[in-house]
Amino acid sequence: MNEPVVVSATLLRRLTEALLRDRAVRQDVADHVAASLLQTSLRGVDSHGLELLPHYVRAVDARRINRDPQYRFEQTAAATGRLDADHTFGHAAGAEAMTHAMVMARDAGTGIVTVYNSSHFGAAAYFALLAANEGFLAFSFTHADALMLSHGGTRAFFGTNPICFAAPCAGEEPFCLDMATTLVSWNKILRRRDADAPLEEGWAVDEHAEPTTDAGAARMLSPIGLYKGFGLAMMIDILCGVLTGMPFGREISRMYADPIEQKRFLGHCFMAIDPARFVDPAQFKERLQEMMERVRAEPQEDPDVTVMVPGDPEKQAFRERTQNGIPISSRTWERFVELAAEVNMPLAE
Amino acid sequence: MNEPVVVSATLLRRLTEALLRDRAVRQDVADHVAASLLQTSLRGVDSHGLELLPHYVRAVDARRINRDPQYRFEQTAAATGRLDADHTFGHAAGAEAMTHAMVMARDAGTGIVTVYNSSHFGAAAYFALLAANEGFLAFSFTHADALMLSHGGTRAFFGTNPICFAAPCAGEEPFCLDMATTLVSWNKILRRRDADAPLEEGWAVDEHAEPTTDAGAARMLSPIGLYKGFGLAMMIDILCGVLTGMPFGREISRMYADPIEQKRFLGHCFMAIDPARFVDPAQFKERLQEMMERVRAEPQEDPDVTVMVPGDPEKQAFRERTQNGIPISSRTWERFVELAAEVNMPLAE
């Protein structure tokens, strides 16, 4: 495996913007895609950041993703609404939906917006952080195509359906938990496969649903906590598939295996909550920071590693990568060089 | 270990009602406590059902639990409110809060109610099912005293903080996921201890945070999915401790170890969502049932065991126990006999 290429965030943002502009992706849509991919890669979540840009570009070219969507938002009550994403980038539709949720939360205390006719939305944290940075507690959910071994079964029914929760705190960036309901992400399997490295026991199973540590043989991922992670994935598909009127379970289209022309028909669910309707919001932020500091001060298993709060590894990566640049896999970098050449953008700083 | 005694639900309900009436627990409060304990035991969740009745009786006698609470509910916006439980049974305060959440959800599409100054609320499913039986999607959350080994740490900071989600479906009782964020409940450890049986690997650690299969040595429980379960527990303490103004983490009082006179100062969080604000509610119920049926029809790992949906074991237990009675541990049964004698209620049918 070749070493990744470390590239500045500035250059990667320019590349992303140039590729989307060249394809006539509408400015407001492109802005969210670029912001989400950059933020996600800076936070160290390579599986959901810029590594996906070549895939998205193909999907726009093939008209899977709509570059000029006509959003249709319908507020159905003081605190609820639904958004037709018109098959654009989930990154942009999700931000649009969370913005509506925040507007409702300002008046009604909370707001829930479901999204239908959407496509892959990248990292769930992008939307929850959007709201947490405005002072809201926020949830974001999406379903995904079948990849989690069903508890007690031999194949996958649900996806790695993530749960994401963020909340504002004093003195630092918001608390943010963003987790798949499988033990590890599929991308982690792929990286072990590329590196010819074995998997840890319990992560994955092969095509016969037998446990395997062979990354090449892995076909499905184990849920966290057996039936518990399976149950959480089902809960999320109820919110994102059943509550949105979209397909669910094994009927969800495949991100990669299905024809790239095929629209995804994905659903998402977003929620914003105004803490000021429950407690003094300044006190909320201070007490949350106190909780985070206390957790970090807990006695350590390894004397060299402090106990971490969800989001701490991402905050560390953000600081480091903002300084030193973002590592891009050699395979993706080669593709970036080709794509940049097509828009006459030499890939040098 | 002595065999459990199998007792009819009717007799156990009469006993519960008699013990609470004798202690002048207000009727509306007692009704929820009895309904919750019966339902929970019928659903097979012995750790949160009638086995706790002797503890609750002691807590009422010691004035930890208020028998005649003055609820103070404040609706703070169209879809948010908070309830002062005045230290009564969490079972009753939670039902009061969820009722307010449903009233708001009817108008505003959703409603969130936090509860403060509360006490142990039993099974989270009781509240979520209350709302799901009225046609709402519902969440219920509570925090609990420190018992989960912190990821990367050597002691417990968060409790087994459960997440519960229910949703109405056609043709059968609601979908209901009710799970601690630890791999197993503490009660499961205690039952193995009573039976002199070993634990499964990974369930628990001893006082030095070392993995143990010795039920007698177990002191803390492992989170599901390592840092993921730890993160979910923290999310729940943010909703139930920080957002309610109650203590959090290691400052939460101990259910058993602290003096029985000491009030708990617990917080909970409830949410009701009206599916009719998103899709046709009849279609929602039908599609959810279709999802459940499809999951149950998935190819099985064990030819004798179908793939189950969260809540299926509880539904089976409910049918079986409604017919045949509820098993009560011999230790609890002895205590029931003593308590029944105090209220001149002979324990025979």
C-alpha cells in the first residue's frame, strides 16, 4: 500500500469547489458539500470526508444526484415538518432540514424534520454540529444499505445506521457523539484489507455469517452489543425509512453496487432542542463542560492515555490537520489529479 | 438457590395495591406503580418489576419517596415543558410527564418533557408504551448511579443509562426497544451470583477494572461497543442530568448503598412524536408491521430460533405469564409473605 499524500485543507477546498462548479452544482448545495467534506476530513473521519469526493462526482455526472434541486418543505405543525430533497446531495438537504428544525425550536422549543427523496449525507456530525454551534441540542439520523449481520440471522437486513447527538458547552467546541451501530465501520475493514492486516475478533463475518478475521473474506459487520445494536439500527430505520415513506431494510438501494444512475431514495431525521426551555442555557453549557472535564480527569487504565469524551479524538485530529494538512490515500490522490486536470486546475499550492 | 414461586398476576396486583394503600400512597400514584410493576414482570423483565417492590416499600416508609406529591408542571413553549416530581415514584412522575408530552404532540407534532426531583422510575418501556398505545412514537430516558466501567478508565462514572424507543404498529402490540447501554444488567450478574454460575467473558470487571467471569468479584459492567456504549450513556446523562439541573455522573445518589432516607434527585427525559405529521399514520403502522415481519422471516442462524425483533421476548413472556403466572424469587416471596401479613392479607388466592 502506498503512503497517503498530505494535502492542505485550502487546496482540497479549492479542488472540491472547482469540481462542483464545473458540474454546475448550485452554489448553496456545493457550499454544504464542500463544508461537510472538509470538516469531516479535518476531524479525522476519512471514511465520510474527501475520500468520497470521486464517488460523488461520478454520481452527479450520472444524474443520481440532482445538482439543482427544488426543495419542498412543508411545516406540518409548530414543531414538525418534512422536506423533499429532490435527490440532491444529502449534505445540503440535511443542512436545509436542520435549519428548519432550528427555526421551529426557537419558537416551539424543539423541531423535528424528516427528509425524503435524499441521497448519501456524509457525516451525521455535520448537521448536529451546525445546530449545536447555534446553541441547540441536536440529533441526526440516517439509514443506510444492508451491511449489519442480523442478530440471530445469517445475512444483513439493516445498515450501519448511525446515531449522532451534539450539545453546546462552554469553553470548547460542542460535545459530539457520532457512531455507527456496528462495532466498526466498513471503511475500517477496507483499510485492513488494503494493508493486508487481519481484523480483530468479533468485528465481522464472512458470506456464511461465520466470524472471520480475514479482511478479504469479511462481508457483514457485527452490531454493538449483539441484539442491542441491532435494535438501535432498527429504531433508526423506523425514523428514517418508515417515518419518511422511503424504502427500508434490504430494499434500500446500494451506494456502490447499484447502477450509479439510480437515485437512492434515502431518508433522514433531524431534531433540534432549545436547552433554554429547560434550564438556564449558560448553566447548561457550564455544567456540560464540567461533566466533560470530570470524565477526562477519571483514573486512567493506561497512564499515558487520558479518559476521552466522545468527540475528543476528532477535536485532536482537527487541530493537527488544520496545522499540517489532511492525509489523502494514494488511490484517491491519483483520482484527484485526474479530476483536477479536467478542470484545468494544477494540483500544486 | 431455592426455586422461584409462581404467582398469579391478579394476586400480585392485589398485594401491591394493598401495600401502597396501607402506606397512604395517593391513588393516582399507586395506580401507576402497580401498573408498571405488573406490566414489567409480565413482560419478563424481572429486574425492574415486582422484585423491586420490597425496596420501594422501604423507601416509602423512610420518606425517600413522597406518597403525596405536589407536581409542578411548567409548559415552556408549544412543544417543551418540565415537571417537578416532588420526589414521588418515578413511575408516576414519568407517566405524568409523558401525558404532557402527548398533549403537546397532538398540537405541536411533538413534545419533550424533562423531569427533575424524581426517584427510580422502574422500566423505561412503561412510559414509551403508554405513548405508543396512543399512536405516538416515543422515547424515554433516565440516568442511574455509576456502574459502567468508563472506556479507558478504571472506575465507573456513568450508570447503565437506558435508551427506550417505542412505536405503534398494525396487528400487534407496539414495537419497543428498551436497553441498558451496558452489555448486561446488574441484575443478571446478581442472578449468576445467586446460582454460583460464572459470567460470560466481557460482561464485567472487578474492583481493579480487570475482566472477570467470577460473579462474586464483579463490580462494574462493560459498555456495549466499548466507547460507543460509553458515549450513549453520556448522551443520556446530558439529557437527564444536565438538561434537568439534577446531579450527574458519580454525584448521582446510590439506589441501594446510600441511606434509604436520602432522596434521589434523579432526572428523566420523555419525548412523544405524532407520526401523522410526517406520513399517513395508518400507513406508518402497516409499514412498521411489514418491517417486523420481514425481520422475523430472515434466514436463521439456528434453525429452531427465528430472528427476533426488539420486544419479541417480552411479548412471548407476557403471553406465557398472563396464562401461567409470574415467577417470584424465593427471597422476594418470603418478604411478600411478611409484608402481606402486616396488612392482614393472607397470601393465597
